[in-house]
Amino acid sequence: MSSKIPVIDFSLFTDGDAAGRRAVAKSITAAFAAHGFVRLINHPVSSSTVSQAFRQSKLFFDLPISSKSRAPNPPDSKVNRGFSYPSPEKVSNLAATANGSNGVNGADESSKEPAQRVPDAKETYDIGSEHNAEQPNVWPPPNLVPGFRGFMTGFYWTLAGFSRELLRALALGINLEEDHFLEFYSAQDNQLRLLHYPEIEAAKLEEGRAVRVAAHRDWSAFTILFQDDCGGFEIESPTEPGKFVPVEPIEDSCLVNIGDLMARWSNDTLMSTSHRVGIPPLLQNRCAGDKRTTQSRHSIGYFVSPMPDTVIKCLPTCYDAEHPAKYAPVTQREYNVSKASMQC
């Protein structure tokens, strides 16, 4: 059974009149309240741009480890940029509570069970704003993937523009002024992540000897996610906790999901949903050879976060006498430090 994430035509928001924009915004936030996810079609990022992003990503990840490691994620550092394998986040090693909005972009383990100790079978490359001095980018030498830096820098800002439209929709959808969130977002604190899941024997995933990405929630306000046609992405059922259902890829669409920060900001009006990457559901079409090796998988995530000094305090339309604010105010910087302290 596949997840029934609502599909919404985002052009009806970007090109609509005031009434139309509000109607689409309400549909988007209703999807976030019920599922934590929405699928958008006709969004402002062209299919050719997304295709080029995947081509550039694949060119990088197809390089030998020795070449990719020339743009390393700095070891023992708070800087989360460059190439990592396996990801230093070690999503499967985090152990937080199911409502862990106790606050960086990244992921937070959603299980109450003891942390797993299995490797994440993925490699990542993280990119931020060229103007963020606290998180300087780590680029590969230009000759390894010609044009990579220029394209990815432009792609980062293309997604920043898309994220501003989503911020407008979020505000309208929860009865705030359309530009309410914009003063808190400079796009300097977002994060573009390229992900590659190498081929792996299906048995290792089935037997729990490895995971592609363990169940987690994102830390950010929200995430824009593009995926290839491999499959394997799953979200936790909002009505059956602990049950994960597949989200099949749909061409020329993207997924958007709420992260823990926005869930906290909205007093859990908007849901942060646990998700993971596992074995593609159509196993007979996704595995090959005697060892039933899964095909490699690529995805691209764009994590959207407010400026570090932004105070995350319950939004005025998200509480009342019957539904008081659940969380104490915290700055985004403090929230990040708290989340990062859970990494091990």
C-alpha cells in the first residue's frame, strides 16, 4: 500500500489571485497537519534544472572515493559541508523521544527504543550559502566535475526562491500575514544535500545489517525533496504509529515535509513525520543478480531554516486558552545546539 500524500498544483498558488492563493495555502497546511508531507507538481523549479542537478550529483558520486575525499566534510568540526561517507550524522545512532522538538539541519531519530548501531549505507555532499562564514563550503577541485560549483551555487539560490514561496503559503495557511516568515529567513542558513545510496545486497537491508537511512525526522523548518525513480522512500503512517508506507516517485514532482523546528513553532499544528529509506517495494524490478543487489539511488534535499537569532516562539494563530503553547521560546541557534548534542 502506498502513502496517500496529497498532490497539489503549486502553480495555482504562484499564479493565482488572492482567493486562489489562500485556498492552495490552506490545502498545503491541511496536508502538513494530517501527514507532515505534501507532493507538489508544477512547482517553479524546471524539470531541466532538476535533471541537471541529478546529472551533476551523479558525476560527483561516480568519482573514486579518493577523488571525492578531496572535498571532505571537516573532521571533528561543527562545519557540515562537503563529502561524507558514511554520513557523519549517523541517523541510525540517534536516540530521541518521539516528540523530540527539544531543540542545524539534519535528522532526528524518532524511536523511543535504544539506538541502533548499524551503518547508514549512503554518501552525502553538503552545500550552503557562499556567504555563510560560519559554515564555509568545501568544493572539489574544478577539474574533477567541471561546472559543478557554478551549477550547484545557482541551484541553491533557485531553491531559496522556491522556499520563499513556500514560506508565504505556510503563513497564509495558518492565518498569518503572507510575509510573516520572510523577515526570519535570509536563505543564508539553508542546506543543499546531495545523497547517493550505493548498490547493496537486499539481504543486508532485510536482516537489519545495514540501513539506507533509518527512521528519523528532519530538524529544519521544512525540507524540499527530489528523488529519482528507484523508490524506497517511506513515511510513518499518521494513523498507525510504527507502520511505514512507501512513497512512490512521481516524475516532475517534489515532496515537501515539515521538520521539528516548524512543528515546534506551530505548536504541533503542523506535523513533523518520521521517514526512512529502505528496500524499494518492487523488489523484483529493483534488484539484480544472485545476491539480489539493489540498484543505486539518488536524491536531493534542501533544508530550510531561519536565521540563527530567530526566536522560535509559538505562533500567534497556533494557540489559545484551550490549546496553550507547549514549548518555551528558544533561538534557532540554541535549538541547533540542542539537536546537535544528540549526535553520537
